Amino acid sequence: MIAIACDHGGYELKKQIIEHLADLGVAYEDFGCGAGERVDYPIYAEKVARAVVAGECDRGILICGTGIGMSIAANKIPGIRAALCADCYSAEMTRLHNDANILCLGGRTLGGELAKRIVDTYLAASFSEAEHHIRRLDMIKELEK
Ligand code: RB5
């Protein structure tokens, strides 16, 4: 189950990504915002981050104008590793190396087709489980204390 949310800067791209997930048969839960709303992105970053940390959703996708605000906010929640990606290489590497559990996208910086490819890449890739990457993620966990 993928948790997805956006602010007004990410709404149009979220619509395209949701349609894409539905085409792929990937289950998702839409945490808002709705059409025509002007909202504060930290509220939506928190909704998705909490759903992921609680295990209610496996991973998340957050979209704002640049993806930056969503990534900053989501990364404040312990256990979240949110990665802002604007290319497929980063989307793959952030799964392999960082075990990123939230993908952030910029609705005003990415075209829909590229964003869909980034989502596909992110969803297809898995954490490498390499000892050195596990050690680094443990070090990040220590920073949360
Ligand atoms: C909203 O105008 C915009 O600031 C927001 O979508 C996002 O880009 C923040 O990082």
C-alpha cells in the first residue's frame, strides 16, 4: 500500500501519479489535499510519514511544488527516510543505498512522464541489505535520538 499526498503545488502531478498507480494495479491511499485547496504541506507530509512509520502503508509519495518542503517536513518524523528525486538513477539508488521509505517529487519541476518513470524505478528497487549500508542507516537512527 502506497500512501500519497500533495499540497496545491503538487496536486496536478498527484492526479497523474494516482492514475498511473491505478493503471499498474498498485494499491494506494490518498491522504489529500483535494482540488482547489491551498494548504500547508507539513500537514500532509506528517499524514503520510505517520502512516508509513505505523506500518499502515509500505511506502509514501509526497508531492509539493518543488518536493523540498515535503522532504524537509517528512524527515522530521523518526523512522522516515524521505528522498527528493528528479531522476531515475537517484530513485533507484535511494532504495538500494538509503532504503528511502518516502519518495518526494516536485510538481512544478518535473514533467508527468519523467515523474511516472521515477515512481516506477522507486517502486521496483529494493534495499541492497549490504552491511555497510545497514551500518550507515543505523548511524542515521542514532541521529534521531
Ligand atoms: C507552495 O507554494 C510551495 O511553497 C510548496 O508547494 C513547496 O514547493 C514547498 O517546498
